[in-house]
Amino acid sequence: MLPSKVLEQRLQTAVLAALPDADVSTVLVRPCQDARFGDYQTSALMSLAKARKMNPRQLATDVQAKLEVTDLCLKTDIAGAGFINFFLKPEVLQDALMGAIKGEHLFFAKAEKPKTVVIDFSSPNVAKPMHVGHIRSTILGDSLARAFRLLGHKVVTDNHIGDWGTQFGMLLLGWKTMLDKAALAQDPIAELERIYKLLSAECKEDGAKLEAAKLELVKLQAGDEGNLGIWREMIALSQHQFDTIYGRLGVRFDHTLGESFYNPRLKGVVEELKGKGIAQESEGAICVFSDGSVPPKEDPFLIQRDGEWNPNPCLIQKSDGAANYATTDLATLEYRLETWSPDEIIYVTDGRQQLHFKQVFTVFRRWRPEVTTRLEHVWFGAILGDDGKPFKTRSGDTVKLADLLDEAEERAFKTVSEKSPELSETERKEIARIIGIASVKYQDLLPNRQSDYVFSWDKMLALTGNTAPYLLYAYTRISSIFRKADEQGIKVAPGAKILLNAPDELAMAKQLMNFRFVLEGMTEECRPNYLCNYLYDLAGLYAKFFETCPVLKAEEPERSSRLLLCEVTAKVLKQGLEVLGIETTEKM
Ligand code: ARG
């Protein structure tokens, strides 16, 4: 077992000995920021003491007296207001590293209480191209799903595609009157987008056209077989194109239950909300209003205008009787609870949907107060162009995801060809594919997700700095050591151990041991940037080690020890990148 895990168990035992009634699930250790203060520390005793009006340092002293960790630690210290710091024995660190070599663990442990987590992400709209706005949802959501899975949680990924709504009136009319079949066969979403744009422009001018489009929508909603058939075809064509992109990104979903899947439930949701007095009629529509239970500032059903708080209701049925986005999300919630009984549901969308989710979650809590499932809107900022405005093509159109990935691969191919002309074209193409996709993903995962970031080809493809190519390059450097070792007939000596005599070796070993905390932090806060920064630091420590500690040229037992250290570092880099959805390459 990982030393930090064992320490947590021993600490919990000691706390229970001192405070038999304590909830020790929050009694955990974290790495010390400053190595001078030890390897791990716990701050949990301070909150336990506070809740009991005890002196925290006294509690720390009592717990320390009951702690049995002499097999693991050189010493423990009490510090500050009531921290306990732990100093690991070097051999414990070495054993943990050897455990990773033997494949017993990779510096993380599966969750003791696995959760069921539904992750709703990507969720593009039918008949519209996936654009850069969907890229962040797809990339962030996929990475979160990978992290939760790695930690042993049960993950259900669900692509909530937009396959229902008023746009289908115009799409149907367009399909019937202006469809270019050849263009549809070539690039279906582009053709669907073309007819949609044309018709919505025409409908603005021409009232009769608008009426005709509405009629098509009504027919669709009433279950007209002809219109349903066309609608299904539009979904299938779009799905096919989405799948091509998911294939390139290495993203997969357990379910793709689009908005239309919930249509049969919508009436029931509205009726229940009305019946329970949660929703009311207002000007022909059905809405949920503020219940005054929270201060106006925190109330999602109020909006401030000219210094006054005004109603900002959540619409669940329009005056024409149609349900909308919020109703669908409520029905979706109900379905997910029935089907998967999740502990947590995570929605990954851009920040503009914050109000929507606040309203939906609040309505849901009023509707189902007994449900304890954690609902989380994991929102993200925009991707900006150099001008600080939303990222667009030169001609001002929204950038399509497929074009973006093509360009990333092309640019990477140029660089790889310049740097490694000796590789075959097939090899260079494959490496460029990996680097190109990795760069787009990493640029997206690295910033704090709630910040906007400026899209930059030069920055994301750079070999230096906190970038995907830098991390991939670090990985290839380790791979090349093993290739060279092979060529020179060098093998790890049987029974060799990791020694950690040099400061740079020790620093790397400690960073490896922290992998667990980064993965746990990433899933707790839904922030893949924690992992990006961790891997960047690990690669930096590796670069330092590489400078100061010869590997193949060293004498035994150093040589074998360092080869082993390289091996575990490569394993963690590869695993970490995999959690980010990034493939590695042995050469570049
Ligand atoms: N289709 C929506 C959009 O493109 C995103 C859906 C997000 N998920 C949800 N359950 N509302 O904006």
C-alpha cells in the first residue's frame, strides 16, 4: 500500500483513540509544500479541535502520543496551530518506488468508496458543425471521465446532443425545398447548415415561409411519419460526422441520449411541478419563480434592473405549450437518477449556461428534496483570438473543429519533418497526428478552466514551455535511453534497487509519490489543469536529473537504480498524459 495511505489509516486510528466519536473520513494527509517541514502533513486536527472547542495543539500532542508510525517515519513534528508533519524513512520511499516498478501500484490508490458519476459533456447540436466551443466541453469532460475511472469510480458518460427544437421547422422545409443532394453526400452538416441559414434569412423577410416552417415543426411534433423520417436522417448524418471527430480525439461515450429522448417525460414533469405548487402559470406560460428562501443576490430567479430586484423565472412551458431546454434538463435528471442512481452528476458546458444550471438545480431541489446526488456545473471560459474577441476564422466565421484538428496536424507535420527528416513519411505523419491533437487538447486543459484563453498555434506547438510537445519530448527522451541501453546490451542488474543518493533523484521520487494527490484533487474540483502542471513539474525535474545524473555512463549500482527511476517516471508521464486524453510517442 502507498505510504501516504498507510499514514492516513494510522492517523485515523490514533484520532479515534483520542476522540472515539470523531468522523475520521476527513483525517487525511497532504504533501508538505516545503520539504524542510517533512513529506506529509495533516491539518485535520485543527478542524476537529475547533468543532469541540479544544486546544488544537493539545489535540495534536495527544494524537501524536497515540500514533504508531515508527516503521514508516523518522519522526513526526507538531507545527503551527496544530499540524502534524511526517518525515518518511528513505527506505519507505524506496520500497514505494520499487512497488511501482513491480506493478503493484502507480502512486495512486483506487477510491475506498467508489462513486457513480454521470458526466454530461460535448453535447453538440444536430445539423450544426461542432465548433471550438464544443471542443472545451469534449476535451475537459473526457479527461474528467478518465480521471474518475482511473480512481476506480463508476463513470457513465452521456452525450446530451441537441436533437430537438424549433430549428427543425426550417431544416425540414429546407430539406424539402432546397436540398442539394450531392452537397449533402459530400459534407452533410455543411449542407444542413447552408439550408438552415438560407431559410432563417428568408423567413425574416417572408411571413409565408415562416408559417410553412412552423407547420413543418408542428407536423414533426405531432409525429408525422414523413417528417420524423427526415429528422432521423438528419440526426444520423450529424452523428456520423460527430463520430469522426470523436474518433480522432479518442473520445467515447457510454450513451448518446439526445434531448428528444426525453420528450415523452416532459408533460409529466410540467404537471408534477404544477401539482406541487412549484411552477405557476404566468401570461399563458408555466414558470418557476423565486420562493424568497435565499438572499436576492444568490437567487437565480431574480435579476437586478435599475437597482430593483425583478422576477427572472425559469420557463418550463412556453405559451404555445412547448416545453424547453430547462424542462428537458429536469426530465433528464429524473431519468438519470432512476437509471444509474448516481452520487454525482457533472455538466460540462461554457460559462454562459451558469444561470440555466443554477435554475435547473434549484427547481430540482424543490421538486425532489430527498435526493442527495451532488449536481455540478463544471463551466469553462471562451477561446479567444489574438484580438481578444471570440476565436474566429480570418473571414469571421466560427472555426470548425475538424478544420482545427487538420491544421494542428499539418503544422506539427512541418515541424516534425524539419526536426527529424530521417524518419519515414508514415512515421512522421503518425507522430504529427499525436502531437497535433495533443497540442490542441493540452492548450485547452492547461488554463484554469474558468478563464478565457487566447488560441495560439505558436504557443501550443512550441517545444519549450508548458506545452504538450514539451511533455511528449520528455517522454521520448526517456524512451531513447532505453533504446540506447538495448543497443549497448545494458540491462538492469537483477535485484537492483532505487537508491536516491543525489538531490535531483530524491526530488523526482517525491514528485512521483504525489501523483495520488493530484489525481484526487483533479476529480474533487474537476480541474485537469492540476494534472497538467504536475506533469510539467515532473518533466522539469526529470530534465534536471538528466543533466546532473548520468544514466548509461554511470557505474553500478547507480546505473541500474537510475534506469529504474527513468522507468517509473516514464510510466507516470504516460499514465498522466493518458488521463489528459493524450497519446504518447516513442520518437519525435
Ligand atoms: N447542446 C447544448 C449546447 O450546445 C449543450 C447541452 C449541455 N447539457 C445539458 N444537459 N444541458 O449548448
